[in-house]
Amino acid sequence: MTEQQLRRHCELALDEERLFERARTLVGTYGPTYAEQQSVQALEAILQQEGLPYRRQRVGAYPGRWNLIVEVGPQPPAIQWVGHLDTVPFIDEVAQRARVEGNRLIGLGSCDMKASCVAALEGLQVFLAAERRLTVGVRLAFVVGEEDYGDGAATLTEEEQPPLTVVGEPTGLYVCLDHCGYLECLLRSTGSSAHAAFPQIGTSAVLAMFNWIDSLLQAGTPANRRSGSGPTVEREIDRPEEEGPEQPWSHAQDSGAYDTENMAEASAFSPPRPEEDERDEALQPTINVREIRGGTRNFVVPDVCEVELDMHVGAGVDQSAVERFVERSAAAAKQVTPEAEFSHDVLFWSPGYSVPDDARQLDTLRSAFECAELPWRTAAFPSHSDAPRFQQAGSTTVVCGPGDLSVAHTAEEYIALDQLTKATRLYAALFCSALSHNEPAS
């Protein structure tokens, strides 16, 4: 089948009404991490209705948690597409209910990433409708647990991995060859208590922690020092044709959660910024302070404060470099509050990675983009995902899916329907391309 014939086949075989209805159904099924059963069952019902071969893969000890794996052709597969069915919990159940408004499917999990799962499934059906002899295998894996620590993906990597894996996280259909590293860290500051009327004879652990956080943020990326998005280092930039940002995650550049320059001016306790260090530039740290605990209501200077934070760093940065950065920031804070003590514990670490532009495994994906008549645009994925697990397991792994990551995990989450259609065509072309590139010589 030529590229022109495949494009014509996609136009005839792709059922947009079915695609959009399935996406709406799946988005309308609530399934946060560790309670994914209803979402898994909703997708399972579709697979059964279409008579597609699949199997359950048990995940962890919790009852009713499993991955769904669809495999066609000889196994192990030549290519694997992975998406997750779990979501974060509701923020606003009314605002996040599944609905279509114009070109948008709105709702929890629409962008991250139930609609992408439906696109991959529809793409597989379009591929199978071509009735080509399956000389190589294709695997679709719908996993659970991604919004926590990826136990579904970890279970999947216990099986033999293919040469190429595509993770369908929202990238606006950019091909993410670079993937950031991710650290979760617990910071702890200790001081000495005193009567609240005499704070000068105690050492406030809360104020000491402010100094540490400010030191970290001041040494971070412009996203932390001012406002904007994280380490979205585009290798090429072209304006997408579909509704969406001019570049991946550009919505995030319009607003920041805080302005540390103003915060520093307003605080008498702001520490000096750590000395510039080339290693900090390589880190490209983007820092999110997600939880603060400290102090009591007992009219006393707090002697303990704890903070949990997330840190995304540049691809290729190792854990020890990130911890040295944290320690240097603690040393800067201690210059301001020498009576306080500072310590940290790493709660979770996932290393980043880079895929070379000329990796031969990418030929299959490049051909799919050409066939689907989509521009080949590359970027760095700025968040954590399941992708590093597959890369570490030996499969060349890229992240590419429909949607804008900057609206995920928000009450305004949505997916553009025209981009969902383009993703379906891309995935159908991807599976056909895998067949063409991996067929045994006759």
C-alpha cells in the first residue's frame, strides 16, 4: 500500500463520530490512580464490542487493578504504543464533567490522556481494516498508575520490550526526543522554639525554610524567578495548523504561580543568591513547592518546618547533581539563619534521557509523519511520565500525543477534536509504517 493509498484508506476507514463518542465516554468515566477500575472496564467494553484481542495484566496488590494489552501480529512486537487510563482526582466535578463545546472535548483526563488512548485504538482499527498480512507485531498498552509512581508501566516492562515505544502523552503532536529528569524531595528545617512575643530569642524553622525555598527558586529557571513554563527546549519550531499554542505548552508562559523577585523585595529574610555555577545552568531546574507543613497555633515560634517539592531538570542530569544543587541552596540559606539546621530526603527520582535525532528506530515514526502529512517538530518533554521506564528497559522511547500539557490537571482541561483526528491518522500510519519497515525480506 502506497502512502497515497494509505491516506485514502484512512479517510474512508476513520470513523470520527465513533472516535469522538468513545473519547467522551472514557473521559466521562471517573478513574483516579488506585481507583482506575471503572475506566479500565469502560475501555474493556469497547475492546469486547469490537472483538479485538486483549489481555489483562495484573498490577500490584490492590484488587481490580490491571493493564489492558492489545496485541496483533507476531509477538514480541516491533512497536509499542503506551497510554495511561488513570487521572488525578477531580478539582471541580461540575467544571470537569465530560462535554463537547465547539472544537473542544472538555473534562478530566481529556488531554491527559484518555482521548489519546482512544486515538491509538481507533488508529489500530484503521490499520487492521487495511487487511494487510501481519508479518510483525504491534502492541497497544493501556496502563494504570502513571499519575503516582508508574506501577502499571513498571509491570509492563517485565515483558520483552520492542525496538520502539511511543508514549502518547500530550505534546501537541511534537516528537519529544528529550525527556526531563524528575525529583521529589522532602526539605526539613529545624530551629528553636520560643514564646511568640519574643521571636528574637528563638529560631523560626518556618522563616528558615522561606530562605531555603527562595534560594532554590532564585537559582532555578526563569519559570521560577519570574513566570513562564519549564524546560521546553524546542529543537525546531513551526506553527501548528490546528487549534492550540504556537509551541508546546505555551499557555503556561502567560501566567506564573509566583514572582520571586517581588517576594524577595518584600522579605527581610531573603538570602543571597548562591554563586552562579555552570552545573546549575545544566540542571535547568523547574521547581514546584507543593506542600508546606510547620508551626502550631500555640503562640510559639515554630521549631520544625517541612516542605515537599517537585523538581524537573534537564535531560541527562544525574541525581547526585540535583542533590548538590539542593545542598548549595541550603548552604546559602544557612548564611542568613546560621542557628537553623537544614536537611533533605529524596522521595522519588526518575532520570531524564535523550534520543539521538539520527536513531534508526525513528525511521518508522518519520515515515508515519510523512504519510499523515504532519510536520516533524521536535521538543523536550518537560514533565514526568512513564517514558523513562521503557527507555531504561532498552526500548527507544519518544513521547508524542495530542493535546496541550499546560491545561492538564486543571479545571479547564480539554483536547481539540481536530487534533484528536490528526493523532488518529498519525497512529494508523505509525502501525502501517512499522509493518513496512520491519517486514522480513522475501
